[in-house]
Amino acid sequence: MSGGVDSSVTAKLLADKDYDLSAVFMRNWDTRDESGSDHGCEWEKDWEDVRRVCGVLDIPCKMVDLSCEYWTRVFEPSLKLWESGITPNPDVWCNKEVKFGVLLDRLTEDPGLSNTPWLATGHYANKDWKYHNGVLRPRLLRPRDVTKDQTYYLSSVPERSLSRALFPLGSIKKTEVRELAVKWNLPTAARQESMGICFVGEKRKFHDFISQYIPPKPGPIINLETGLQVGEHPGPWNFTIGQGAKVKGLKEKTFVVKKDIPKNIIYVVPGTDHSALYAQSLTIRDWTWIWADSPPIELMHPGGLKARMKFRHVMSDVGCSVYSDNDCIRIDFNEPQKAVAPGQVATVYIEDWCLGCGTIVEVA
């Protein structure tokens, strides 16, 4: 449980069934690393809400401190990528490494649990089971509420973890979740939805946060068309491809189109629809199929695997062809796509079935 309305309603749905149920709250971020004090930090408020909801539902709850594992497995790798000018997605890797990794392992090893545990979350996703070569295997599927689809964030979760996952909100719309929370008088019924990277929070800017860990590295902002310098940036990690550059004194808004990390240059183009902002294909490394031993055979066909894909959480999926290319995966778009950045996670679907994901390393 996170302290939000989604996990609260999830807990209530399960509490009404015949489960041996208990709640777990993950503490993933230690604010003492930033300020030297835990006083007034966000996790305390979340933990208090979890305890309040569990008190109403009469289920036991405990906090598990995973801040060390989060730091080493998610935050430090992300920090290195930001510093190198790449745009990572920590929330995707948090689900793989921490929630459905370390946490699930700890619960499995817990001597207080008599049976192998299942992990239920408030994610908007579905799961079913399908026979493949005579073996029944789990499939990650999109939820009924496609506007809240969170399979993108779950696309790196391995099959062994997915097999022990429950997604009770998969058949429920977000509006219905709110209504149920009010109907059941849950303490979190009116709580606002959290957004953004978890360790940055909602009350501060990314630049202010990241500057605590990476010193400024000023460099030129250059117009790709003219080759002229139009401004100066504080560090390439503050920008991602497609983002507004916010260069003062220009008649037309400019947008980041390329980053030359060795030379510390940010290149921009004028206008939101410049051709240089579009990509036709991607190269992806460290690709992980959820069914790791059974990648689609169509990858080796001349026409590739006909699929849908996303390279951001908040976007509609787009048509593509997927190919196996030596140690990489190549994705060709049916139509050019705007603002694709190295470091982003690419996720592939066959209709509602999420097959897996990888990290974009090259855009063309």
C-alpha cells in the first residue's frame, strides 16, 4: 500500500474476500540523504494514511525499509544516466528491481508467512493465463480504464514475479474507484493523485532536485539550422528531446532536438513541428521479454513482428514493426514519431498483451 486511494480500494476489495491478508508499505526514499532529517517528510504522511486505512479494514500492516535497495538499484543508475545526458525512467525499473524484486523476495523468505505470498497492488493493469507449448503462463494485459493504463510501468516485471501478482483494479475505472472509496468511507477517499518521479516529489522542480547531486555544467545552446549560439544551458541533464528550451529573447519558441554530450552542446530547432523532432526507427538494448525464453518468432521474419508500442507512459500506442538485430531490438514506426529520447523505455504490445520492454539507445 502506498497511502493513496488506489491501493486503499485494492485493500478493501481483497479484505471482503477470503484471503489471509496483510498490508505492506514500502519506504523507498530516505530524506535524511538530502536534509539530514526525516521531520515532515512525505513518507511519514503516506505511512500514516496506510495505517488509518488498515485500521478501518481491520488488517495488519507493516513498513519495509527498502531505501538502501532503491538507492543502489534505481536511483544511482538513473543518476549516472542523467549525468551522461540520457533520459531514464526510474519508475519502470523500480517495479522490476524493488516492488516485484526485493520486496517480493523478502516476503517469500518471511518465516511468519506459512504459504508462498501473492503481491496485490493498486496498478491499473490486468493479468490472465495462457497455455504456451503445454505450459500455463501469465500475460500482462491492459486494464479496462485505458486512460489509466499502467502496463508501461510494469513492462519490465519478470514472469516469475508476474505469476504471483494480483491487479484487482484491472476491471474498474478510476472514477469508480473514487466512488467506492467514498461509499466505504475510506480515509483516503479525497486524497489527490500523486504525479511525477517519486523521489523528486510534486512540490519542487527537477532542476532544483538534481542540482543537489550533479554540479552545474554550463554549455551552449545552438540553433541546429543556423549553427549560431542562442543561449546557455546549466547542464544537459536538465533537458530531454522534444522539450521546450525556454531560451529568452527569441521571437519563436525553440525545442530540444539533439544533445552532443562530449561537447556539452544542446541543439534546438524553432517550432513544435520541425522535421528534426521526428524519428522513424529506434535501436534498443537490454531488451527483456516477459516470457524471456519465448520471444516472438516473427522477429526473425523479413517483415518483422507487427505490433503496437509506447515510448512514454502518457501517449497512445502506435503501430510498428519489431526486428531482432544482432544483440539489439530495432523498431520501425509505421509513421514518424515526435520527441523520442535515448534512455526512454520502449514497450511493445500485441493488442492488449504487453510483451516486454527495453531502453532506447539510438534514434534515427
